[in-house]
Amino acid sequence: MQQKGISMRTYSSGRQRWIGLVAIWMVMAGGLTTVKTAHLSGSFEVDEFFRFLHKFGFQKTEKHSQKDTEWDTFGYIYGNITSRVNFTVPVTLAVLDKRSFLEYYANRNDYDRDVACQRMFEKLDKIVYSRACNPHAEADYLRRIPCEKGKLCVDEDTRENVVPGSQFTFVISDPNVPRFWYVSMVACYQNVSTCQWHHYDYRKYCTEPPTIDFDITLVNGNPNRQTLSFFNPLLFHFSFDRQNTLEMYLIFFVVYLLMVPLQIYAVRLQKHPVTRLFTVSLVLEFVSVCLLLTHTIRYAMNGVGNEKLAIMGDIFDIFSRTSFMLILLLLAKGWAVTRLQISVSSWILLMVIWIPYCAIHVLLYIWNRTEVDIISDIDEYQTWPGWLVLACRSTMMLWFLWELRTTMKYEHSSQKLDFLLHFGASSLVWFIYLPIVAIIAVNVSPLWRYKLLLGITNSADCLAYCVMMGLLWPNRAGQYLLLTGSNFGGMDELDEFNEAPHIVHRDSDTLHSSNGDLAVDDYLDNEDDEIETLVLSTDDLLHTGNSYSVGSGSGGGSKPLTLHNGSAMNGGLGKGGRSFD
């Protein structure tokens, strides 16, 4: 009989193509460039006019905090800003809180640069300290740059307040709440005689735009006392919204470090496409956690990390989650539960829907890293690609429920129905948690939102992997799954039983003998007697201990259906060589 479905060979070739797609996406993602480090270095050409450098969350300053002690919880911004050419007038480095920054940032695009500078600093002039124009103000937000090499910036009048080896230092104190601060450079200068702001037009002074080289570090805690505080190495370089992510990745690394070897051991005992696909998904997630943990550890050490490792880790995480969704859809369709194979048309439909979903998910990631303004307080699920992903995930959930309902409709074994019911309930939780969390996150402060999303999504995925690992464990899965490895020979008839109820004609009086055994001769010799319908399920055929059973060999392989008296059913021959067909 010709096999209906996808063989192991087809599955393997599909897996190779899928791995190739992963490599392609990794190469594409390697070109993404987004600065999210706490150690900033680079150059600024004044013809750019404005350069936004970084947004950094500083922790709340404790009341008992004191500078230059191990209890110091102030935030620090320090570094060096120099140039290889002399500036006739200085430009400006601005470190502003959110309330002051938004209007300053919104006015940067005025066509007339002089007007833009005046509007940007109009309100800041009233609150920002200036030795010549506003000596009584307390807000020390600005520095005139570049600074002369080997010397402090002109606005630094007390050397003791400057971190050694730096030309300038900002000390951030927020005694009430944590807060984001924004660092930027702008080609504007203040005329100390008129206190008016003007655009630095380099063409008045030189032919080529001069360049400013900067090396700036942003930290939570005193850079002079970081070795005295036990917690500083874990919090020092991290923005407040990213603190504690290192510990989070360490916990998931330990969990997956235990799970992956156990799953590899399990898949060696039970070689089946379902278990192999789940193993691939689990390994991808473990590799993702390893890459992200490596990046985070390096970030904790130097404030830079390795951005390429972080991008690769995120890509692996995307493909791990989407492949896990594919496993849920396959099980919902009854693969390895009520049928041994899935038809070609079902595979095509599944791939037509699943592959675009993966592509949209990657599109969201690229969009979030390149198009979403870091100044804004929105997360990836508040953009149109994010809404599209949530809508697609909800659609996939509805499709999952439909396939599960269809599978349960044609299954009559109470044991398997119970399994499908619990499997569907737990999978539904996995499908629905992300849209719910994304909606809740809209009302959460951006200072806490990233950690909330990261913690819940990783915890939910880890729990889902643990549950699936338990369901597919070799000595447990045999109770309700048809994990028969690559030996599909002689099992095509079982697939027919899973598509619809089956009609078997029998004589109501002679089908069973007095001792309870199936009277095959009586059944065959009474074809003209009154008949009635007998509905059987896959579990009835496979369940040992009934009137007929399926013997299972080593490695999950299947044996022909046999009667208790040794007659072969799978071959279609009864007593005396008469065919059941």
C-alpha cells in the first residue's frame, strides 16, 4: 500500500532547510547596529548639529547614601571629550531628565539653526546654572565642549568632584523615584555677553567640519568605590530598567543546563520526529540563553558587552519559540496521538501559515532595533509590527483550538481524550499569556516594563518546555502517544481509524464466544445474519489486555496486530486463510 504522509526523510530535509534559514537570519541580523551600552565612545561632527547619545535609567538615591562610601547610590556620568582642532567657540553637552529633555528635543528640527538653538534652550535658561548668565540656578545640566586635552572642562571648578582620569563628571541624585536621563550633544553655544544661544556654523571658522571625540561612561554607583560594594558588579553598568537581568539569565541557564542533557538522553531512547523537533527547539533556547548570558556578563564587566552575541541570542530565541508553536500545532492535528502521519496537504497548509508567522516575528525584531525611537517609552508590542505579531499569535491560537477540537471529535479513547483536554488547556495558557502581558505592560512604567516582559516570557517558555519534556518522556509518552520512530510499516490501517468512526459488521449473537474471545469463524460464517455498527478507536486497537492487542518492540517500533490465539489481523488473514478485506 502506498504511504499517505510525510516520511522521516522528508522531515530531515525540511529540518536542514530550516537550519539554513536560521543561518541566513543570523547573517542579516549581524548587520543591525544599535547602541545600548553604558560606555559610549565615538566622534561627533558639528555639521550633524544634533547627536543623541544615550538614555540611561538611574536608580533611586537612598537617604543614607553618602558620596565616596560603599553605600553610595548616586548615579555618575563621567568621561573625556576632546578635539584635534581648536574651537573658536564651544558647543554643548546636555544631560537632562525627561521633563526637561522632551521640549529641548522637539525643537531641534527647525530649519533656521539659530532659531532652533534659541527654542531648545529657552526654558532651560531659567533653571540651568551658568556662571555668566544664571549663577543662582542649581541645575547643573550643561558642559561646554570640547575640553582641552589633559585638563578639566571649563565648567568643572572643583577637581575633587571629578572622577580621576576624567575631564567632567555629572552626579545624578533622585531621592524620590528612579528616572531616565538623556545625554546629547548639540552644535549650539551661548554668547556670554548677551546670554543668547546661537548655532555653531563651522563655515565661518574653517572649511571642514571639526570633529569631537568622546568617551563617556554612565553607571549606577560610585566608580571610585565599586570594589567595596558586593552588589555593584551586578548593577554598576546597568540602566535601572535592565538591572537584575544578569541574575535572571543565570537562573534560566542553570535550568536549561539540566534539561538539555536529559532531553538528549530521552531522544536517543525514543527516536521520533516529534521528540526530535522538540529537542531542536529546546537546544535553540539553551543556545539563546548562553549567548545572552555571555553578552550580559561581559556588559557587567565593561559596560559594552558584545552586541552581535545579543542579536544572535535573540534570533535563536525567536526560532525556538516559533518551532515550539509548530510542535503544538502538530500535536493538535493528532500527529503521534491519534495518527502516525500527517497528509501532504496538511503539511503544506501548516507551512503556508507558520513560515510567514516566523518572518513577521523577525520583522518585529528588526523593526524594534532600527525604527523605534529609543527616546520614546514604547516597547516592541506597542508598534504596528508588534500588534501584527500579537494578532497572528491569537489567530494561531484559534487555529490550534480548531485542530484540537477536530482531533478530539474523532477520538473515542477516554485516556487520550483526557490527555488532549489537559494538553489543550496548558497550551492555551502558553498561547494567550503574551497578548495579556503585552496589554498589561502598557500601563507599567518603562522603568519596570522591560524586566516584566523578559521575566514573564522567559518563565512561561521555560515552564512550557518542562511540561512538554515530561509529556514526551519515554516511559510516560507510551500511555497516550504513538511514538513509533521511523518504522511505519504495516501501520497505515491505524491512520484510517483516526480519520472517522469505522463500521465493522458483526453478528450480535455470534461475534463473541462464551469465554469472551473473538469468534472469528462464527463472524465469517454468518455474513447473512442481522448486522449492527461497531465503533472502534485507535486506543481500542492498541490497548493490550483486550480481545486483541498490538505488541510493541524495542525502540518504539510496532508489530502486527494479533489475536490471542495467534492469528494475524494486520495481514488481513483470519483462520483458514480467509481475508478480512
